[in-house]
Amino acid sequence: MTHYPGLLRIAPLLGETTSSLICRIASRYGLEAKALRSCWHWRNYQPAHDGGSARADSEVLLNAAGRQLLACLCGVKEDVLARALPSWGQEDAKLPDREDGVPAAAWRIGGAVAGPVAFGCRLCAARRTGTAVRVVRYTPRWQRVCVRHGRWQLDADADQPLEHLDLRDLPEVVQAQRRWASVRRRAVRTGAEPARVFALAQAVVARWWEQALQWERETIWPRRLHQVAGGDAGGDLERWRIVGRDAVVFPEVVAVADALLDPAMAELVWADSGAGRPRALPADGAFCRRLGELLGRGWLGPLAATDHGGPLIAWMGSVIRLRRGAGGPPGYDNDPWWLRQEHQAATMAGQLRVLGKEKKAPGSGTMWRAAVPADQRRLITSAIDSAEEQLLQLHGVQSGPTAEVARRLLRGLGHSAGLIENAWKRTAVAAVNGGVPLEEVARWVDMPVEVIRKMLTADRRESGG
């Protein structure tokens, strides 16, 4: 097959997805993207959201003939495309092993190819290309601010229509993007991987974000959230708390990352631990107190210091073990930047999926997981896993008296059911306290209204309310 050079030169943008470039080429030639994609032989279908809409973070992998065709269509040499497109040259099992000259392509999800995918700034794209079209790029989470136009570029993997949030009235978020450059250099100097430092700081702040609804003294984040929501997030607060979180907390994430890299802050952790005379970390420790001050929240210190089971306390523990030389051989327990899976910040896409399921069918999805602390989630998961193993035994996968296996299975399931029931109760109480009508909550969790009233009374009595 002979390929003829394109009439127009359409240069790729740095970090752009191949799928995004193909869509821009089609737009310049006045074609539908689907029509241009018919030039390739496709080995699978384009990824889609649960509702059926095409995913914006869809990525394309090409064979050699397919890459040659793309280079001809956009009038750019292949080596230029290779430097700009992270997916260029990547292999895929769906593409033929041998080259037969037929341009072939395979769909993938961008996040599984080369990292987080976000929308690009349309104004920057117009400045570079002369056309204000949608661009999708591989962009780490610490580079989401378009400083020139004051925009936060959102994740492209979520099923929601927005590409960016307006930051023009939030100069502190834009300034945090500039500050991150120096934090990143500090991480490199200390031998820490910037991506891991950022992920840990984001996990710490995202945990605070979930707790902040109960913090009466927190006034900064609500103001920012209303700003990114166009002035008022109250009409759809749940959704805006998901969509706006990363932009709203970005200054604090950068500040926490900077603090965790500061040797002076590590010294405060060591002093709080008793140094050579070990003791439990105090609620009024100097490290957390100073961290709160750095974030402009002098009241935050005790709350952070007593948040046991979170990523910040885990980091402090690693620092102390390293200083005492008690960490053993290299591994996660003495790596300050190792982030446990249960501590990782939930993504916007994941949270929106759960929110969508809850709105369609209250009580479905993973609502109980969001309602209980990480340590209780681990207990529930462990109990369920244990019950599954015992079920296998019951079916003869492993030997053992059937009656005893059945008794253990029932005990395990009963324990799991009890934990999950407690999670439901916590969810119901939180919902009523959050303003959801009592009758509606009773219908969601399938409990009598009087039972929920009693739980509310007990909850207020325990909290002193």
C-alpha cells in the first residue's frame, strides 16, 4: 500500500496521546475522527464508560505500517513523533507479529500505557496549532496547572464533561505549581523520587480532605471549592467535592511534600519520639504543630498527630525506625516514601463511579468502604477472605471434617456481617447528620425509622452532643 504525504503539517504536542493526535488530524482535514480511523485495520473496540460513551483517555498503539501512515497524514517525520508521543513504538499482543504492510491499530486505556492522562489546555493548543480543539496528554498529577491561562486540567479517565477548572481567582493554586519545581529539585537532591514524594503528600492531604467536613475551623478549602465550582458548589456538593478536590488541595499537597523533605522537620519527629529514650508520639508533638503552622492552620497539629493508621503517622514511623537503625534490611517498613495501598488517594474517576451507583441504587457499590476507617476495612476484607477459604474447604478442596468447616464458615460470615452492619449504621448516622431526611435514609439502608433515631441518640450521647 502506498501512502501519500498529507497536505497539511500537523505537529504533535509533547506528551500527547496518539488517539488525540489522530482526532486533531481529522479535524484539520474536516473529517470525523471515525472516518480517518478507518485508514487503519483495528484489532479491537474503543474503550467505553459504563454508560457507553467513548473514553477520552482511549489510546492507540500502531504497528510499523500504521506508524508510517500516521507520519504521512500529519506531515511529520517518525523520529519527531517518537519523541512527542509516549505510546509511539509500544507493542501490543493484538497487533500482528509479522509485518505485512497493512496499517494495524489496537485500542488501549491510556493510564495503562504511559501513566496518568489529562486534558490539555485548549487555549495553549490554539496558540500552538491555530485551532482550539480538545487535546489529551500524559500529564503527571503535579503538572495540572496551566500557569499562563489559570486553569486546572482534569483527569481524562472520568465519565464527566469538564476538561478544566478556572483558577483565575485562586492565585495560590497557580503559585503552588511554581513552587513544586523547587520541591521537585529538593527531592532529587535528597535521593527521593519526586513522584513518590508527591503521592505520599497527596495521600496525607486527601485523608484530611475527607475529615474536613467535620472541621468547623476549616475555611480555606470551602472558599476554594466554591470558586472552582463557579461561585457555589452547594447545589451538587458531593460531586464538586470529588471533581474539585485535587485542585483545591494542591497548595497544601505541595507544602506537605516540601515539609516531609525538610531535614529539620525529620529532627522534630525524632525529638517527638523521645530520641534515645523511646516514647509514644504525643498529641501535642512539635512536628505536627509545626506542620499545621506551615499550612496556615495552627489548630491542625493535634488532629494530624492523633490520626493513627494514616499515611502521615506511617511516614513518621519510618523516619524514627531509620534513625534508630531498627528498620532491618531495605524494604517497605523503613522506606519513608512507601505508600500502602489502603492509603492511596482515591481517583476522581473511581469516586464518580461510586457516586453514580449510589444515586441509581442507594446502598450499592462500595458505600460501606467509604464509611469506615482503613483499619476496619482491613478487618472486613480479611474476614471475608477467610470465609472464602473455608468455603473452598467445605467443597472438598482441602481435607477436614465437613461439620467443623461449616461451623467455621458460619462464624466467619457472621463476623463479617457484624462489621458490615456497623458500617451501615455509621453511614446512616452520617447521612442524617449531613441533612438527608430520616425517612429517605431508612429506605436506603432498609432499617426502621425508630432504629435510626435510637442510633442517632446513642451517637450524640457518645460525642457529648
